[in-house]
Amino acid sequence: MKTPHHDISAMETKDQNWKGLYIVSGILMIVSATLSFVVAYGGRILYSSGYPSDPTSYLLLVSQHQSLATITWSLWIVLDFISLPPLLAL
């Protein structure tokens, strides 16, 4: 006699409901890893002369490399958002 807890077809149906989230999460983890390298490279270029010690020199650095700073920081924020589905899948 089968009990509902041991029914394999019920377990497969249960896993199928989450399949889409697992696939999207896997893709987003690959994208996240790739974007992490891009952000690290952007940060390496942005702070190649060293990290500024005071706010004035920091603002001067950002004003000299405004597009690079904007892209790097925006991608950093995007990385935070695309890590949410994999976190839910885990």
C-alpha cells in the first residue's frame, strides 16, 4: 500500500513547480559571475591610482572618470538585484 509521502509522482510534480525558478536562478548566477568580473575590472581601472583618502580627492577622481564610475556602481547595484532569485531558489 502506497502512502502519499512515498508516492514518486507526487514528488516529481512538486519539483516541477519550482523548475522555472531553478532554471532562471542558474542563468542569473552565470550572469552574476560574469558581471562580477566586469565590476571588478571597472573598479580596478577606477581606483588604479589608489583609493582617495579624503572626500575632495574622491569627488575629483569620480568627476574625472564619471562614466566609468556610473557604469561600475550601476552594475554593482544590478548584481544585488539579480542575486535575489537564486537566493530564493536556495
